[in-house]
Amino acid sequence: MIEEQGEVQRPGSAGGDDVPAWAATAQKKWKLTAGIALVITVIIAGGYWYMSNQATKNQEAATHLSRIRGLFELGEFEAALTADTVSPVGQDKVLGLLEIADQYGGTDAGKIAALMAGNSLVNLGRFDEAKTRFETARSSSSTIIELGAMQGLAACAEAAGDLAGAADLYEQAATRGLKTGLEAPCFYKAGLCYEKSGNKEKAGELYRTVAKQYEISDVAPSARTGLARLGMAID
């Protein structure tokens, strides 16, 4: 799991000056959850990229990615992005996530690198740069990687103050991820963003969806709390 690294600052701002409370909360929450799909990616990636495509380019990308994954998992995000502090493996230079994503963005492993790069950038507060990486990852043929990218884009929208846009992205991710086990958290996050943006009717609709259709999910209690906060009943 990715560990909290301290207060995230928006690019171009000093020491947290004038960062809205909702933005600081969204940023910290993203750091703590690190994008549910990324946690799954770390678990399944080793098998996924080799089984899905045996092309030479993909194998090269997978090899490069295997050399940098450890830094990402340890929360060493800057080092994982550039690999500047990593010694060569034999005669081979170790590539960072950014370089892997740039060179192999058309491969399955390259898109995983883009997703991991996006999350690293978010954890460093570099949201504009992260968006580009998430867009690359979103084109993955893997639904899990695609959903991770959509959640990343939604987190970037939250940090920028575009709550309506973030809500829409979370809702799209939930719909796209039906029966993946990721839809309930996405529906809940969408509801939370709608609530923060003042769209209480839409927020209540999504909270009800989570509370009724995903009543045993981890976010169901929070959805019920959201309904109570809005003065709405489940039924």
C-alpha cells in the first residue's frame, strides 16, 4: 500500500497557502487510498502483462517495469518516476516510469507504467502532469487499468475544484466497472462530489444505489451516513 507522505501542495502554491479545505481533503484521501485499481494492479500485473501480449516490445516494457516497481510500492515516487538514483542492471540502464510510459505507451505494460506514473505524480501534487499519464492508461485493453486511470482523472478534477467533472468521471468509472468489485466505491465517490457541488438530488440517488445494491460493501455505511446528512431515507 502507498503510505502518506505529508501534505500535498497544488502546483505553483507555497506551503499549502489558500488551498481550499475540500481540495486538501481530496488530495489526502487520494494519497491514502492510492486508487483502488492500482493496488490490484500491483498484485496482478506480473501475470497480466506477460499473458496478455507476448510481443517483444511488451516484454521489454515489462522487464523495465519490474526493475522499478519496488520503489513505487515503497512510496519513493520521485525515484520511481525517473530512476535517477538506481544503478544499472549489468549493462542496462534502469528506466523510470515516465520513460517506460513514453517509450512503450502502446503496450500493455507501458500503460501500467503510465497508470503508476500518474499516481506517483498525484502523490507529489503534480496534477496537470498526472492527467496526461492517466489519459494514456485509460486506453488500456484491461478494464482494471482503465478504471484506475478514470479514478485518477477524477482525483485530478477534484484537486482542480471541478467537482461536477470529478463526479461525472467517477460515475462513468462505476458504470464501466460493473461486476468488477470497484463500482461501489466509484458510485460513492461520485455521490460525494455531487454533494459537495450542491447537487443533493443526484448525490442522494447514488448514495441510495450504494446503500441498497451494494449493502455489504465497505462504503455502504458511508453512503447511509450521506443520506442521513442530506435528510433523505434509503427507500
